[in-house]
Amino acid sequence: ACWRRDGSLPSEAQGIVWAGTSLTASQQQRWRQLRQAAGARPIVALLDFPRWQEVAELLDNGATTVIAKPFLLGDLRAGFAQAGLLGAAPSQKLSA
């Protein structure tokens, strides 16, 4: 796993975890940039107390799954499984 704020993604990343607060205009812009950079890689979106409209928007715009923060570890694991990110070493599968 790695932490990136500059928008770059390591070529070996198999998936992305995106953490946001709400879908403000600036967050939407960051989401679009990440979605474009991600290509076909799955994105697990973590969002603070998301409204159903925000969940629908993220799913409609390329999120593989959306998990509400705060979350239970089981919910996080289920989201990773849904995105196909379980089964290999975490350092090889996830990028944030």
C-alpha cells in the first residue's frame, strides 16, 4: 500500500482506495482525476456518512464499491472482496 496526494498511481497498483468526506465540487474534481488515472483498476471509495445520492453518483462514475465511514472491519473486507482485491499480499494489491 502507498499514500499518494499528487495524483500519481504506481503502475503495479491493482486497485485504489479513495477516502473523501463528501462530494463537494473539489472532491468531485479529485474523483474525476483519480478515475481517469485508475483506468480499469477497481476503486473502493470510503466516504464520511454518505447520502444515498453520493453513493449513487460514485457508483455511476466508476467506483467499484462505496463504504461509509466509520465502518466495521468486516465491511471494509467485504468491499475489498467485492472489488477483487483480496487474495494477494496487501502491499501488492492496494494503493491509496
